[in-house]
Amino acid sequence: MFALTRIQLIRLLHISGWLTFAIFSVAIRSSVTSVGLALLATVIAGVFLAITFYVNSQILVPRIFARGRYALYVLAAAGLSIVTAGLRSGLVEIIQAFHIDIFSVSSALNLPYGTYILAWLATFGVLVLSAFTKISQMRSDSERSLEQLAREKTEAQLDYLKAQINPHFLFNTLNNIYSLAYRKSDRAPEMILKLSHLLRYVLYDCREERVALGEDIAHNRLFIEVFQIKRTAPYPISFSEEITDPNLLIEPMLLIPLVENSLKHADLDHNPAAFVKIWVRNEGSQINFRIENTRDPADQVKDEVGGIGLSNVRKRLELNYPGKNRLEITEEPHRFRVDLQFEVS
């Protein structure tokens, strides 16, 4: 289906407007004079009205009015209307001097300077119309530009936040691979293979603005599997899901920072009672995510590369789901819980 650009649509509206004016003008004038004279009068009127319209909308409004020089604009617009109305009525009077009555309406009114008065009234009306049209267009363009700038700023912020995740995630995972390689573990190749799948998701799939919920959850599980390879006995990590619509589209890599943060601070290597419990479900278009883990109250050291997990998620939620998200953090001496809700469109 053919779609008009904004400029093409504006041009089409202008052409339609002038054609409508011409049709009505000829129809009205031909009721009191011949079609030929009605057409001649319409052409004369149309030319001077068009000059008024476009000089005002393309020069006076953007170059004078838009710069706040209102008094100068009023003088310039008044001068334009006086000159164009005078030229139009003068041309009509010259033609009428040859006993060709192309302006029968003014003659019927029998007013002093009737031709000029009617010409000026029409010119003034077109002047107001052109000013209103141009000012509305300029305001619309300004709002569109501001929206575009805001959108570009938001996209730049999101790109920056996503860029924070990739090296952070890679740094921690490579540490795990290094520990396996140092011990000459047979699990190192398996971990490298799973890491390659994760990196493919991070570097390629996450370039998209949105990813399927089911796909993102699958990569969260894969992330946990990579983490589990660190040691022979599995860590006490549970992951339950109640997803009725895995095709819901969400911001990519939104949940992994929370999972990573939980695994890092759960004290899984030293606390026999340590655990990590992850639960995710959807209720229609609302995503509910909860992650709970044990914590060592003596461990107050933040991540050496900046502690981006929770703050990163919070910023991305506000950028992607403004007014449609809730992030609650519950801290107890030996337990830490994050409850996240957000509404996808």
C-alpha cells in the first residue's frame, strides 16, 4: 500500500485547498457573469492570495514572528496585505476600464472602493489562515524534534546500560573458566561451549529492542548452568516458572543482573545452609519475578567493577516501563529478596 510522506501529504493538502477554492470561486462568480470571466477573476484572485499566503508562511512567520519580533511582524503582514490587495484591485479596475466586468460582486454592493475592500478582506483572511497554518506546523515540528531527541537520548542510555552488562557478565564467567582451567578440570570445555551460547545471545540477540520472555528465561537458566559447573556438587539453586505466554516481548538482559547479583552474594561456597530461589511467572502482560538468597551479613563489599546489578536494572525499568514497574528489595541479616513486577505492552 502506497504511503505518503509528511511532506507529500502537506503538498497534497495545499493543492487540494487551492483546487477547492478555484472550484467554489468559479461556481459562485459564474452565477453573475460568464464562465470565462469567472475563471479570469478566479485566476487573478488566486495568484495574489497565493502570494500573500506563501510570503507570509515561508518568510514572515519563520523569519520574523518565530524570532519574537511581533511588532515588526504585524507591520510586515499589514504591509503585505495592503500591497497585494492593492495590486489585485488595481488590476481588476484596469480590466473593468475596458468595460469587462469581472468583479460583479463589488459592483452590486455599490461601495466606495468596493473592489479594494473586498480584495483586502479576502487577503486578510488568507493572511490569518497562513499564519495559523505555519505556526501550527512549526509547533508540531518542534514537538516532533523534541520527541526524537528524547527517544535518541533514551536509546543511548539503554545502549550504555546494556554495554555495562556485557563486560561485567563476561568478566565473572571468565573467572569461573579460569578456576576450572587452573585445576585442569574436564568441565572447562563444557563451560566454554555454554559460555559461547551465552555470548551469542548477549552480543547478537540482545541487540534487538525486545526478546521473547521464554528465550530470556532459557538464557537465565543457561547462565545458572555455567555457574554450576564451578564445582562437582551442584549448588542449592532452584528455578521455577509459571509462564503462560513465552512469546511476551521484554527488554533483553533485564533479569540476568539480578540472578548474577544473587549468586554472587548468596555465600554458596561457605554457608552450608545457603540457597538461591528464583521464581518467575506472568499474569497476562504482567511479569512477576522474585529472587531470594541467603547472605553473609559480614559481606558488605561491592563489586570491584562498579556494583551495577540493581542500579542498572532500576534505570532500565524506568526507561522501558515508566510507571509500569515495581522493584522492591527486602534485606534481612541473613536473607536478601528482590521482587520485580513490570507490565509489557
